[in-house]
Amino acid sequence: DHIANHLAEMALLRALYARVPKLALSMEQFERDVQPVVDNYLAGKIGEETLISKGRAWKNYAEAYRPLVEFAKDHGLPVIAANAPESMVRCVAEKGGGFLATLPADKRRWIAARIHTKAGPYKQKFLEFLRGDAAHGGSANVDKASANARAEKLFAAQAARDDTMAESIANFLRANPGYKVIHITGAFHVEGRLGTVTRLRMRAPNLKIALI
């Protein structure tokens, strides 16, 4: 939430565009199902109030992410609404990854086709985070089996976000050869080149990825 981070993002976007005009902005802060809303705003077909309401912009959009989107709009840059819809992620957190199989095709496409939930450094980090944060890990009175089952569902929800953002970026790059992408996201999703970075590497092994 620190404004200096967002100033740095803006400076980086400007500097990259100066060197690489074929640039796309990918954002955790917009979800896949609102891609048409974002596209319509960039094309001047709808106003900013509609973008904020229909696009479900984050509460700190005006001070944190608006400058990025306005720069993209002014310079004709694509904006990728990369994240999974929060309403669907909450259902995964409640019911587990099996929830995705119950979705009709027109909604299933809003979350990555493949969700990676196997053991590994990222899952270990996430589970340690849950154990260290009572607000996320639940009550101490919950039995171990129930706590483990709950943790698995929460990780599936986290993976749904990471895999969807990674797939969104990979899909764009396949459809738009020659482009580079700058992806804006929360630190936990990419720290240690885990999370979204690892899942993007799975989908695009030869892609050059810089983490800032």
C-alpha cells in the first residue's frame, strides 16, 4: 500500500515503454471476467466510473493503479485482466479444487485450466504462513485433520490465483509474438521466484523473466 511502490511501478512502466513500445500491462488488480470492461475503457467506449464499478477496481485504484492504466490508455498498450474472479476463488477456498469441475464451461474459463497444488517450496511457504497467522490459520481448537483439510483448500485458492495470472500472461504472449509484459502483483505471489513466476515458467519454459 506504500505510495513509493506505486511511483516505482509507474517509473518502470514509462522506462520500459521507452525501450520496448510493444509492451503490455498485466494486472493482478483486475479479474479475467472483466477483460471486456477493461478493453472498452481503453478503447474509449465507456467512462472511468464504469471501469471502476463494472471492473470491480480495488479500493485504492485511484491513487495506486489509475496512473498505470491511464498511461496504457494514452499509449495504446494492452492491459491484461490477469487474476481469477474473487467470488470463484472464495468458493475454491470453501469447497476445494473439486469445485472447479462443477462450473459450466462459460465460467470455468475464468480460472486457469490447470491448478498446481502439489507439494513444493511455494506450498510449504504458504502453509507456514497459515500456521503463523491465526487469522488465516483458524482456531486452535480445530483438530489437526480438519486444519489440514482447510489448509489444502486455502492453498488451492491461492494456486488458483497464481496459475490464472500465469496462464493469462502466457496466453497473451502466445497470441502476440514480439510483445513483452510487465505484471503488477502482490509480493507473496512472486517472492523467491515462486508462485506466479514458477507457474509461468511451467507454461513458457523459454521465457525470460525478471523479478523486481
